[in-house]
Amino acid sequence: MVLIEFTIEPFVEGQPGSHVTAAIDAARAHGVGVEIGPFGSSCLVPAAQVGSLVADVTNAAFVNGATHVSVHAERVDDVQSGASEI
């Protein structure tokens, strides 16, 4: 599994703007749960879905008015299982 964290700007005080909610909906459309934080969101994604999910999240954000999207991806399955790094 891969942990995807994404932050979308501009920040809108109070409720997330449509650029944020559209990106979250795009991630959820891949069948994953999204954890929503005060400054960003995250989800666990099977490795085979990372590229398409990141593309869909980024596209949804920009189409709906985002000015900046940051994405961080980290493989967590090998780390959690104690496998050695290559």
C-alpha cells in the first residue's frame, strides 16, 4: 500500500472550497477512504492505483479552482511488515 497525502490551495477559512471537495471525491471514486485534516488529506492506495488516483485528484483540484497542489507518496506496506529496504 502507498500512503498518499495531498494539500490543495488556496485555503478557504471555515469550509473546504469546491477545489478541495472535488479532489476528495476523486480519491473516493477509487474506492479508498480519505482522512481529512485541517491542512491536507490522506488515503491508503494499492500501488497499482497510485498514478491514476494522483492524476484524478490533481485534475479535479485544478479544474475546480486550485492554485497549488502538493502530493506526497510513501510506500507503507513494506515498512509496516518489517521488510528490509533495498
